[in-house]
Amino acid sequence: MDIASLGAHSTSLQQAKLLERSNSLRRRIEAWTDIQHLYIPSIAVIRARADQQGGGNPVAVQDIELLLPSALQGRLVVPIDFLRYEWELRLTHAEETLAELRSLLLMRSMMYRSKERHMRGQKQQTKGQNLIKGVQQRITMAARKYRQSRQALITLATPLLQSSSWETKLLTLSDDDLVGLTSLDDDGPEGRKKLSWIWKVQGMHLDEDKNTQLGTYCFISDCAIFLKLFSSPS
């Protein structure tokens, strides 16, 4: 997302910071693959074959496949413990991402209302639209992360003999589900908007109170900047 938003008019400092982050991430992934090959040596063959098919060209760091156990189903025999480890990881990611989505949707709704009530002039309108656009990008990325985690859980459920109870908590996420909490949010018609399931689901093993408190804290902290910018006259 950061690379895509860099744009043609990015500064040298922005490019340097992004390059530094990319190099740091690549080193972490290389360290990960070294450990991974130690425990599952067959993965080295898959990576070598992928390099040959790619003609030996370097792969962008954001496109490197981690080859977690869910991605190896049907390709390699993976120890059952590793499947369980990823199951717990993906389950936690899915629940945390839902909490993040709720916080971001609340933030977006508050920004829409503040924009309508307080913004005056072209300068403020442009700033507000850019801030809302940034939040929308974060919502899109969080939704993508949730869908990836859920798909991995579907893949892992069969070999782990998991019951389908988790699917009643972590439902399929559609774009129509990414709406505010009330019918007044996101320009929804009064009394007609149906409450999305993401506002009704409860976590399976996370501390819901702490989860809610964390999301509310992040929401208030981010919105404070927005309100400070637009509540005062320019």
C-alpha cells in the first residue's frame, strides 16, 4: 500500500525511507526462510523451482511468498504441530483485524460527520478528503488481511479436524459489511441500514473488554487530530 501511494512526485526522503523499510523486511524474510528450511527442508526445493520459473529475476519484497503451512497443503506433508501453530496465528489475526475494522469504521463515520459540520473552504475540504481517503485505504487493507486469514483457516480446518463453530463467529466479509455502526453513519438512510455482522460478533478467545478498550483508544487518538484540524476556523 505504501509503495502504491508513493506516486510520481514523491520526495527523495520518502523514497529513501521506503527503501530502508523494504531492505529491513527482506532481511527478516530471509532469516525466516533459513529457519523454515531447517524444519521443513522440502520447501527449499519449492523455492528453487519458483526461482527457475521466474528466470532468476529478483522478486519485490512485498511479493515474496512466506509458504506458511496453509499454502503447502497438497504440495508437501507438513507436521501437524505446524498446522496448529498457524491455526492459532490466523485465528488471532482474524479477531484482531475485526477489532481494527470496527475502530476504523467508527473513525470514518466521525470524519464524515465532522467534515459536513465543520469544514469551510477549499483548503479544509481537500485536507479532509485526503484524511478520509487514508482511512479508507486502511479499511481496505484490513479487510484484505481478514479475508486472507479466514481463507487460511478454511484450508487448515480439514487436516486439523476443526469443527465448523468458528465459521459462525468469523463470517465471510463482503464489501457491504464495511459500514458504520448506525443508520446515521456513512450517509446511510435513516432506519433502513441493517446492522452488519461485524458489530454483533464476539471474539472466540480474546479478552473482548481489553480488545474494545484498545480499539476505542486508537479511535479517539486518531480522531482527535481530525477534530483539532477542522473544529477551529481557518
